[in-house]
Amino acid sequence: MIPNFKTIVCSESRSGREFHRAGWIIVEPFTIIENGYIEVDKGFITGVHKGRPEEKCIDHGPGVLMPPLVNTHLHLELSALKGCLPFDKGFKIWVKTLLEKRETLGQEKLIKAAQNSVQDLVKSGNLYIGDISTLGIIKSIIEDSALNGVCFHEFLGSDIPPFFVQKNDSVSFSVSGHAPHTSSPQLLKALKQCSKSNGLPFSIHVAESDDESEFIHDKKGPWADFLTLRGIDWSSWEIGSKSPIAYINDMGLLDPLTIAVHVLNASDRDLEILSQSKAKVCVCPRSNQNLHGKLSDIEKILKVGIEPALGTDSLASCDSLNIFDEMAFVQTHYPMLDPAIIFSMGTINGARALGIDHLTGTLAKGKRAQFLYRPLKAKNKKELFQRTLSNE
Ligand SMILES: [Zn+2]
């Protein structure tokens, strides 16, 4: 569902100060101004103040101005598979069906559906993304859109082709490894080395499924059979008697530029490893619920000092790519979480994970003047967050 709101993007080519007023401003999740205004010059925020400006201002109304949302992990190229895949037959069958259906659909349909998803993201205020593409067909779609963020070209298996990476202010290009149980350690190390040497984030799905944990720990199980069937030789991988998170840590993959996605099957020791490495974590609760029937322990993740970001994963495992929907789901399924923390997950934590927090994630001075206005009414800060997260 796309809530009732408007997106305001102030142009960098427009000089002269402008002022945007509203009943509420969520500057940062823990800094809320009641009855205030944002001062903008040349497309960037130059101040946020209480009260009304003396100069002429754009008065948006009694509702709330907030930063745009960040979807830290999604796969636009799988949008055409919405509603096509079985959730109830196990993860392995889901992956197998996904690969078969993606093949039969053809690139034209994948691209068309991805373009529609991009429009929905822009309309729903999700202006920043971390997109994962294995086929490499999404780059120009994102470049031609109003979306910003990081396009990760994803690799799996054991071949090590040449990689293309580029750091930009609008859309950066980096690489990602699919997962520890689908990619050789040589490939994963090469991908990490390439992204790190360019100061770019690296993304990897990890600790997502029971099959993955069994394979890495016991060197057998359904995933071992699946890999062998697909011709991937894993006999030299240094797996056994360890968790997927410990395995990628031993490989040197975890540092502040790595985004560990899912972190669903994680022990206390695994969370300690992630915390000590200062790696970023991105959880995808709706996708996890649909595919695995369980959820990450967000409270424990927070307790070890990790500030998790939110992703939706793809439309092959989730109903929408909208982080408003994901935050609403988190609010319902984690009632003990402070709503301000949930809002952080959908904004600043994602911006930090993608390395774009100097540009967005909050409405603080120096960030891009892009914000969302929602015409909701709230009597106090608690009600403000409840309404913002409820996606009403
Ligand atoms: Zn994913």
C-alpha cells in the first residue's frame, strides 16, 4: 500500500534560500521538532529550526516532514516473479523454482517488471536503495530513475570474472557475493577485496536458512546435494564445525564495509562476531517470515550494539518493496521495539550501511534537501511515530 504523502526534492541548481514548514519534523529518529521549518539552499539542508521563518515559506501543513526511506536490500530483477513461487515447500524448492521461472520469463519481462517496481519505489518515498542483480540488467534502469544508492552486481559459484565498480554520489556500483554456501571462498575474497579497495560496501546473504547452516557446519545435507547437482565443486572449501557467520569471518569478509543480510540463524557468539567486526546488518523480516517461517532476533542484534537496517528482499518473497510496509510489519511483530528505533532501521541505519549517510538518512544540516511530507495529525511524539509507521 502506498500511503498518502508527497515527496519534496529541492533542486541543486536553484540558488537562494527556501523554507519548508510543517507541524512536525523528524530531523533524526530521536530529534523531533514540533512546529518547525527546514532551511534549504542549492539543494542541501542549511538548518532546521523551531517556529516560523520571518521570510516567505512553503507551508506544507500540520503533518510531518521526514527523511526519505532507504531499502537496503532488494532484487529489482526478480520483480516479475511476484506471486509465482511456492513458500510452503521449503527454501530449496523455492530457489530451484525461482531459477527455472526466471529463465523461462526472458529478459524483456524481467526488465519491464523492474521498471514498474522502480516507479513504485519512487512513488512510495523509498528514494535510496541497495539493489542486488545477478543478471546485470538493472544498472541503466536505476541510472535513468530518481533512485539513488548502490547497485551490487552479485556473483556466485567459483568463476572469477573481471568486476566493474565505481563510486559516485548518485548511484555507485559495487559487487556482492551471493552467500557462503553458494560461492567459493576464492570468489568471495576477490569480491570483498575489489569493493574494499574502492571504499565501497560489499553485501552477502548469510545465516538465512537451515540448509545453509547444516552445509557449512556438517558438510552435508540438501544443499551439498544441490550444489553438486549444479556442477559446483565445493570439496576444497574450508567448511565444517562452524557457523556461516564464523566461516565468513575466518575468510576475512567482515568489516565496517560489509552488509550481512538476513542474520536469521545467528547464535549469541555469531552476533558477538558481527559486533566486534563492526559489519553492518540488514534484516528482511517479511521475506524471512514467508520463506522460513521465522524472524531475526532484532532485540538481541540491538543489544550487542549493532544498528540493523531494513530490506524487503525481492517481490519473489515479499508483497512489496516499500519500507513503510516493512516498518509496519516490524512494529506489529516486535511490539517491544521503540518506534524511533524502527524508523532508524528504515532510514539512517540503511544510509550508513550503504555508505551514503553523508547525503541522506536524516534531515540534519548538510544532507540533501529531499523529504517526505505525510499529512497526518498527532498530539504527541508517540502518536506521531505510531501513525508514521502504521502505513495508514
Ligand atoms: Zn536477497
